[in-house]
Amino acid sequence: MSSWRRHVEQRFIEVAGTTVPEPGSGATWNRWAFFARLAEEDLSLARLSEGHFDALAILAELAGPRPEPGSRWAVWAAKPASLEFSGGRVRGVKPYCSGARICTHALVTAGDRLLAVAPGTPVTGSWPATGMAASDSLDVRFADAPATPVGPPGGYTGRPGFHHGGIGVAAVWYGGARAVARPLVGARDPHALAHLGAVEVALTGARTALERAAEEIDADPLDRERQAAGRALRVRALVAETAAEVLDRAGRALGAGPLSHDEQHGRRVADLTVYLRQHHAERDLARLGEMVTGATW
């Protein structure tokens, strides 16, 4: 294990022992700002931490088992997957399981069910990625592992918190983009200054969108106005586009120097590049377009 991955794991253990506001609690922006600060420190750390706190919020919302003190949770909901659940046991392989070797518990999706499980067996070599390497997102194999259903069938994606949590991920992207942009601060070359100005505009717009979304969620945490899904799609798309612009402009302004000689900056660029691929891009834009069709602007 690399020294950096050991550092990230130790920090995750520390962070998992803290408390953050739940989404819709009246302090949603404080929750997301916390995730963004962690992302500025390290994106893998933020990924692990956001997953842990998302799991705690899900357990509270769906009346799942009470987390034990000192436990570290994950949410493993990636597709495709071949998990089968029957007789109180789950079997099969789940991909992209962040924290596969450090989390003590996980929420996993199997069909339309959400299950609480103890982590299965990580598949060695299934996460050789350079970007987000410290997130330890290996495939995990479950062999008739005991599993406890959490919520009713479809409850995981059918609750308002599913969309609120999706914006929490965008807050992590935002923090990662801020970290990538940091070397531009203090630039003197006029072209680099122009890129810095454009980055400032984009990041300010992303933060404003996140803050407004947090206010709207706190005003309607149960989504009685039926705005959660569209809000999440809009904010995630905006923040993802902002992060992509930051990656592009930072690279054009700084050239190969920081990528070649600054290990931390190179890791941040690689991590953000990989993590942004969690965004569903055109598929989400198409869903948003379907919502917009027929609406009055």
C-alpha cells in the first residue's frame, strides 16, 4: 500500500467519526461545503467520506439498522452488476465499490432492493486506475452473504434523499475543481490571468447553484413540490461542466510543468478526470430535456 493511500485511509477513519448535518436539516449547504473542503484536500478522501455520510442519511430516511459506533459505511449502487438476493442472502459481484478494503459495512443495490451487508471479498487487481487510486474502488464478490433489506422495494431511488444525495456528489466535484484551479492563483501571464478569470466566473456560478439548491432542499426536504429530480439533474450538469472547464483551462494556462513536476497537482487532475465520469452526461441531459418538454418557461 502506498504511503498516500495509507494517509487517505487514516483521514477517512478520522472523518467518519465526526458528525455532519443531514440533507434537508436546515444546514444542507454546511454539509456540502464540508464535502467540498474534503475534496480540496483529496478527492478519494471526499469520495469515501461522502459515501459514508450518504449511507447514514439513507439508513435514517429508510429506517434501516442503527450504525454501530466506529463503523464506516459505503453505498455501492453501480451498474452493471450481477447481484442476486433471496432467502436473506446476497450473491454475485458488485463493481466500483469504493472503500472495499476499509469500510466495515455497505449498502448495496440488488435489483430494486437496497441491502445492508458486511463487505464481501474484494477482487484483487480490479481497480488498477491511476485516477482515484486511493478510493480503493475494487469489485467485491458476495458468496451467500447475510443481507438485511433497507426500505421497501424501490425505496432507495424513490425517496427525495436520492436526488439530494446526488447533488452532494456534485459538491465533491466542485471542491475538486477548486483544488485543480488553485495553481492559477497569482498568475502573471495575461493569458493565464484570462483563464483564471474565466475559472472564477465558472466556479462562482457552480457555488451559487449549490447554495440555492441547498436552500430549496431545506425549504422542502420531502419534495412536496416535486422539484428534486429536475434540480439534481440541473445542478449536477452545471457543476460537471464547470469542473471540465476548470480542467481544460488549468491545463492550457499551466502547460505540462505542474503535471510533470507537481505530484499533488497531477494526482488532483487525474482524480477529477476519473471522478467526473460518474456523471451520466448526455443521458442525464436527455432526462432533463424530457422534463422540460411541454413545460412553460
